[in-house]
Amino acid sequence: MAVRELEVYARLALDVVAAEGSELVLADGRRVLDLYGGHCVNTLGAADEEVAGAFGEQWRRLSFVTNLLDHPPREAFVEALGANLPPGEWRVFLGNSGAEANENALKAALGATSRERVVCFEGAFHGRTAAAAAISDVARSGFPRDPFELTRLPWGDGAAARAAIDDTVAAVVLEPIQSMAGVRVPPDGFLGELRAACDASGAVLIFDEVQTGNGRTGRPFAAQTLGVTPDVLVTAKGAAGGLPIGITVLSAALAAELPGGILGSTFGGGPSVLAAACVVQRRIGEPAFARHVREVSAALGEAALRGPVREVRGAGLLLGAVLDLGVDAGGVRGALLEHGILVGTSNDQSVLRLTPPLTLTLEEAARLGDALESIDGAA
Ligand SMILES: Cc1ncc(COP(=O)(O)O)c(C=O)c1O
């Protein structure tokens, strides 16, 4: 065949043909418990009826319309999102992906402050486009140079942050819990120190909540779970339950300083995606839903602390399972797959990531413990 897809991803040998709730269905009829959740995307599990209904109905009514026109799903979505944001006056810009939402956050901070330096952190991942790759700790960004001046600090080092964040800094950008790095929770007080340093210097504090947002940590956003409010909150992945979306939420004060003409998108804010995203925001905002996430988090954390796992860290359903010394996460993932369970790895070879649908049941969570026990020593 003359045309093939470029080989970018190390694909797993799973012949997936369908999914229901937290389970993948394979071509031969076997089922795999998906504790990876499409990498924090399947917030409400696969094939959620309410999302299907809202999306389908909107598609038939008004599938897509240019951003030159307003439409009811946009208003409904902004209202539903607003109910889940930390207290404050916010302005929302809608795009298509996490990387794009981060680019827009950085553009806004650089444009509004007229400064040229960005502070970011070792271990961070923010996406693959030029600015998002520059603030990510990746071996190769793919671009010949960074689009702005950069200071990359050790994660969790308050003294280094205090020294670096001065009035030359446009933005300080971080994942409130670093996910790809191996679910690294910030040390106590670190986010508060960043908040104070930004307040003192006039730098814009940006939280990349692409993974930590949308109910994942047991509150709508990690800003609430960790008790620090940024100036810009970025989210994507699970915000539309499986459809592409990127959301940049700016404080009204910052938005007022934004130069005109720097933001825009063809698809961002389209009605069908927002009809689905509205269902997600409403559901994650329900107190019973958040309670469920916290309950299942406790159960999954307990189940994960078996077999080759020596520590579980993280929040809600963004958990890192730290393996015994010398045990490789890739090997454990392979062994768990043999037991019908899919988990994620991370950039730390000793850490597995658990990012299941937030609708995971207690019974499903318990299955991980049994599987870990039975692979102990074999992985
Ligand atoms: C924290 C974080 N930010 C940004 C991104 C980029 O999102 P996208 O792949 O939608 O561009 C990712 C993707 O994994 C991510 O984990």
C-alpha cells in the first residue's frame, strides 16, 4: 500500500472495536477495564447517554456555525463552566486542544504584560505546538528556537521560584499536579508561594488543568482542590467527554489588558461540541458526582497499593502508583493487560498512572488490587 499513517505512537496490541462505561470491547469479545480513560479524556465513561443525546440533538438542530454568530449552546456552556470555576470574574476563550489553549494563555500573558520571559518547570508537559513545547520538559521540541525567554525551575523549589519571579516575568506556568512526570503533587505551600510571587511581581499565574480539570481531582478544578486560584486556567482533554476542545479562562482584569486580534479559531466554540461539554460541566458540578470521585479515588488508591506498588500519590482519579525499586512500569502495564486491565505509564519508569473515567465503580476499582497481587514477582 502506498499510503500509511505516520508511525508516531507506540501502539498497544489491542484490537478495540467498542467501549461501554469503563470497559473497552475487543474484536474477539474480550473486555478490558480501562484505567487510562483515554488519557483523562473519558470523563463520563464511554457512550454516555446524556452526552450522546445532547450532541445528537444539537447536531441535527444546528451542527456548526461560524464564530461570527452567537448560538444558545455557547451561552449555556459558559454558564455551566462558570458555576464550576473558583470565585472571580472570568472571561472564556474556546479552542480545540490543550496545546492551543496553552498557546492562547501565554499569548494573553505576554501581550497583557508586555514582558518577554516565561517561568516553567522541570518535568512539565504542556503540548507539542511551538509555545507549549517550549514550556514542556521534552528532549526535542521540534522547533529551532523558543518563541520567548525561558527560565525552567526545579519542581517544588519555593526558594528558586521566589528568586526567579521578578518584574521581567510575563507568566509562571505549571500543571498544579504534574501528570506525565509521574503524578508529582506540589509540596505543601508551593502553589501559595507562586501565587504570592506573581502578586508581588505582576507576573500572570497560569494553571494548565488539561489533566487535573473537569472533576478529576474530586473538585471541578485542582485550583479548588489545592486552594490556590490562578489568573489563567487552561483545560481541555476531558472537558467535552471525548470531543476535541481547548478552554482558556482568563481573569477579567487580565482580559481587559489583552491586545485585540491575537485570538481566534474556526472550530473552537462550535455548537455541537459545546452541547456535549455543557453536559460534562453540569455533571461534574453535582455534589454527588464529586463525592463519587472521592470515594472511588480512595478505593482505587487502596487497590493500587498491592503487589509491586509501594506508594500511591495524586488526587481524585489522577493517581500515580510508585513501583518497588527496580520494577519497570512498562513490564507491569504489560502484565496487567494480560489480566484485562489497561493502565498508563509516565515519564518516570517507576510510576504507573491511573486516570480512569470518573464514573468508575467501586467494584471496578477493586479489580486492580486482585490483578496486582497475581502479577507480583512476574512483571
Ligand atoms: C498537562 C497537559 N497539557 C497540555 C497537553 C496537550 O494537550 P493536547 O494534546 O490536547 O494538545 C497535555 C496532553 O497530554 C497535557 O497532559
